[in-house]
Amino acid sequence: MRSLWLLLPLILTGCTTPPPPAPTPLTQVVPVASPTKLVETGYAVRSYRDTANPAIWHEAHVVYRRTRVPVTASDDYSTVPRTSAPPISFAPLSSSDELAAELATQKKITADLHAMQVSVAETEQRLQAQYATLVRQSAEVLKVHEQLAAERNRTQVAAPVATTATALTDKTGGKTTADW
């Protein structure tokens, strides 16, 4: 029991660790504002039709934007048209590479033109040969047509003569002029 009495003061007083220090008040850091100025930048807007109401047409105009910049910034805030700078996807070739690419393109075009000229010349020769054949065949057809027409004329002239001779023999009883 005696040991209990010894522990009792310790239990009643708790830990003997020192209490935490009191928090120090925070000092607010106020940012020191550097002097600024307003700069207006103009952006050209092309004319366009209003999407909400297609009957409304907006004319081309300039839209201004205010921007706060430090006083130490330069005053040259001019804008340039979008067409003055090439797009990011465009990477121009160096002059020698560009010239070599252009020469290669021209050589290919020239070779293609020569191939087309040869093809046209061959086609022209084939067409001239076919034309000569057609002219020759047309002449033969005309010749045969004339022969056929002449043959028809001969048969038509010979047929009436034969029919008249038979008609005369029938009337005379088969007697000819020599028999009279």
C-alpha cells in the first residue's frame, strides 16, 4: 500500500512535460505593389454573321483589350496581322535545300511532260494509220457500190428488151421480120 501512496501524487499531477509555448502572432506580409499602368491593345475582327440571329451581320471593327502592365514595360504594344507570321507547322527549308527541292520537282514535271509527248506522238501515228485504212476501205466501198449500181442498170435495161422480144413473138406467131 505504501507504494500506492508514492504513486498517488504522480497520478494526480499528471505528466510533468512543459506546456506548449504560446503561439506567436503572425505578421501579415503585405505585398508591395509595383506601380502599373493600363495598356490598350487593338485586335482587328473581320465581319461575321451572328450565330444566334443569322439576320444580324456584324461589320469589321477593332476590339480593344485593357491589360495592366508594369510601368517599366515598354510602350511598344502594337499587334501584327496573323498572316505576317508563318504558322507553327510551317518550317521553311534552308535556301539550298529549298532550291534542291524545287529543282527536283521541276525535273519530275519535265520528265512527265516528255513521257506525255511520246504517248501523244504514238497515239497520233496509230490514229493516222487507222485513218488511212478507213480512207482506203471507203474508196473500195464506193468502187463496189458503183459496180453494183452499174450491174443493176445493165440488168434493168436487159430485162425490158427481153420482155419486148417475147411479146412480139407472141403476136406474130413466132415469125420474125426476116420471115415476112
